[in-house]
Amino acid sequence: NQVEASFNAPSLFSPRRLMELRLPSGKPGKEGAEVISQFCANPAPDVILLITCNEWSKAHQGKWAEAVNRVGVLSVAWAIKPHELPDWIERRLRSKGLRAEPAAVQRLAERVEGNLLAAAQEIDKLALLAAGQTLDVDTMESLVADAARYDVFRLLEATFSGQPVAVLRMLAGLRGEGEAVAALTPMVIRELLSTAGLARVQARGGNLAAEMKSRGIWESRQAPFKRALQRHPEPKRWERFVAEAGLVDRMAKGRADGDPWLGLERLLLAVAEARAVRLLARA
């Protein structure tokens, strides 16, 4: 109702209005889909409607999306995956007339950790400071700032994807940025509980894809979970991880003895690398 009222409300300050409708899940619901379809059937001449979604796949392409595409533009901007970043950086360097050794490209990718804006800014800076040079690792190291910005979402993606080196680097970054373990454990526990449920479904031969969808794990986020379940297919292993996460949480809150950062590190390494399970406190 609020969206529909906004479409019909007159503008006080401008002959045209830009309205942004945010759909984090990529689905507007039945009523929302009807409102969007009705607008597209007879779009107001003074309204520009921008719809943004965090998730997008074939499952989201309903009649409302078709209606948008008929009268407007449907543009999908896929996030660059970690393994695609070096190629993206190399193409960007070439577009600025720069050359770099593969190891130097990799070093820049490690420094920016998926932050494309930071990568673009660093490449612009390199175009000024190193024009005509072939960049090696030492030159890249001396000219590029550490622009990585760590958060629990990327930490968990690296953990479930099986990237122990990245896990250690991100944990060190979070700790250096002053993050508290107690602020990280709720999301860690939530994802471990969710994966424990997936492991039980997988173990009894259930429909894993349907279970992921029911838990809000859309297609674009499923690969790390699938890799983690391949490393640790047993439900009991995930129950153990959940118990360890609970212990780390109690450590962080002063309710149990131990170093919470060390406990979190060992837990996430165990999830990321099956051989590291022996690092956990309990056998």
C-alpha cells in the first residue's frame, strides 16, 4: 500500500521523481508483484522506478520481472568471485596501459580482498606512479596500500569454501581492526546450525537443493555450503562444530576459560580443512 501510494503522490519539488524499491531476497511477494505489474502496465510519466535485488536467479524471474523488462531495462551485475578477481585486475591494468607479473597481480588481489572500488583506485594510482613499468611483486608491495576490509560474511564464505589461508588472514584482519569475538559468534553459530540441518537432510537422502532454498540459501550462495558438506558429510561432525562455537561464545563472554580468538581460529580452520579437525579441544 505504501509503494502504491508513493506512485500516486505528487512531487513537491521536481517534475520527475526517482523511486527505489529494494528487494533483498529478489522476491516482492504476491501483493508486491501485483503492484509492480500494475505500475508497468501504465507507468506514471513523472516516476522513474529503480528496483534493486541482492539475490537473482531464474527462480526470481516471475511475471512481475517480465513486466519490468517489457517497459524498462533488466540488468544483472554478478559479483566477482574470489578466483575471478586476478583476471579482473589484469584487464583493468591493461586498460590503463599497465603491465604486471602474475605474482604482482595476485598480490594486489590479496590486498584488496574483493573490494573492487579499492582495486580500481589503486590501479588509477599505479597508472600515475608506475607508467611504462612492468610491475613486479616488490613494486606492487611498495605502491599499494592494504585496502582489505574484512567482515564475518566473507570470513564464513572463505571458511565454507575451504580456504584456510584466507581464513587466517581475515581473522588477523578482524582482530587488527578491533572486532570482538562476541560480535562474530552469533553469525558463525547460525551458519553452523543451518549446515548441520543440511547435513542431516543429505545423510537421509533428502532434497538438499529444496532444503537450502527453504533456509534462504539461494543459488548464488550454495556453492560454499556444498563444498563444506563434501568435506564433512557426517551430521555429527557439524553438531560438534556447533558445540565448539558455543564454547567459543562462552569464552568471549567470560563464561568459560580459554582464548576466544584461538578457539575461533581452530574452529574455522577445522571447518575449512578436514585435517584440521584434530586442532579442536575435544577429541
